[in-house]
Amino acid sequence: MVSKTMLKRNTGSYKAEIITSTRYAGKIVKSRARVLRDGSSERIDYLSPMQKGMWVTTVGNTTHTYLPNRKQFLSSTSDVCLPDAEKVKTLLHNYSARIEGTGTIAGRPTYQISLQPLTGNGPSKKIWIDREYYTILKSIDYSIKGEPLSEMQVTNINYNFRCSPSKFDVACPNGATPVTIAVPMRLDQLESTLHISVNKPSYVPEGYKLEGSYLLRYQCSCGHHAAQLTYTNGLNTISVFQTPEVKCKSISCNMDGGTCMMRESQIARLGQVRRDGKTVVVVADILPDEVRKIAESVR
């Protein structure tokens, strides 16, 4: 059932309204949005007062995000080195999927599925799947400590909804600054661009596979770029960043003349090591000792 749900993700069409809640900096942030889906194309328009006017479109492997408060138009492209079928295989190799019951979400009959790690400690997830269309209508993500991190629930859904293709054709809004966030690159291309050695960690926890490698632009407006390698076990993600040692002079970083806030944030300090000419940062929801071990294995 989980396999069918994941493989059908890019084949259906619908219009839906969703509510989400996410824990961030000790607070719960809630939002409401409208979702249009047609195959591998998706558009999300945020409706909550704090996010009103913000939208995200994904067509194939390219995602665009408009942030009206910042007047930024963000673009990123995902890597495809791990196809959907392989992601499903990876997930089911690392997690047990168990039906815990049935229910009704947005007027639709559902199966409630629990995804629990088969070995070791790791994040978990519960999903509610539409029994006819195999769409995920509700999900709850849990941390390695078993604490709820985020929740999504569909409140209304209309299947086989057809919208104009123009809804997914986007251009940079007037007055917005276009910013490219992530571009897939091979390791040798990253080395040529960043002028540092970019290496895979010699250690990652069992069950994780390389998902992609990217040239990443930091979001703290300092203009720094980094190599980002992402690994997945089908549900959880490990990000390995390798950044040239440069000074940050952006006032918007609030660290004028100091190091970039990306490297000085609390989460980044958990798994950070310095190498000749670069900083390695590992971000993941796994045991702190494992985070450190990954970072120290990067040469």
C-alpha cells in the first residue's frame, strides 16, 4: 500500500485545502494553503495572514517559491540520481509499514499506516491514505525522540480537478529578485566552482543512500555557496555541507565581519569540523554522536 501510494504520487490530479503545523524554535507554526495537483505539477498558494501572497510551484524537478515579504523569487532543481522506485525500495528496507486502523479524513475513507524504523533509533511517521485514490490525506512526522515535529491534514479535496496549465507556468513577479538556491552538480564540478575539495563522507549510518549533490546558496543573504550532499533512508534525510572558509560581511547576517550564521546556528554546531580551507557541517535528525561521526569522516 505504501509502495502504491508513493509511485502514484505524480499521476493523480486534484484540488485541495490543507492545514499544517510545524515546531520551530520551540513554537508551533500553523498555516493554511490551497493545493492544485496535476501529475508531476503542483502549485501551493498560502492563505494564512502571515504568509498570504506566498506561493510554491513544482514542475518535474524544478521548484519556484515566491516570498512577497522579502520580494524574492527562489528557484531550485532536485537531483534524480535516486529514482522513485529506488526510494520506495529504500524506505521499505529501513522501515516497517503497519496498518493501525481506518478512519475518515476530509470525508474520505482512509487507512492509518505507521512507519517505524526497523533497526536503531530514527524518526518515524504516521500517514492516512485515501483507500480509493492512494493519496496521503494526513501525516505526522516524529523526531528521533518520538516528539511530533510537523503535521499536515487535508480538509477538503476534489479529485480529477482539471486546471489551466498556465497555473504552473511561472515567471519572476515584478519587483522581485530572482535567486537560484540549489543546482545539481557532480562532485568535480563543485570542486571547480568552490575551489575546495568536495568529498563523500566515508561513514553514513546503515541504510542511507546518496540522493543528490548540489551547489547551494545560503539563505542568510551573505552570498556564500556550499556543496550539499544529501543522503536518505527513504524517510529521513542527512545533509552534508562543505563550505569554503570565507568571512561574512553581510549586515543581514547580523554577524558583520564574522562567520556565516549557517555555520554558527545551534543545529549546525552539533556536527561541524574544520578542514584545510573548508568547514564541514552535518544536519540530520539522528543521534548526536552519529552526526559528529559523519562530519569527522569527510576529508
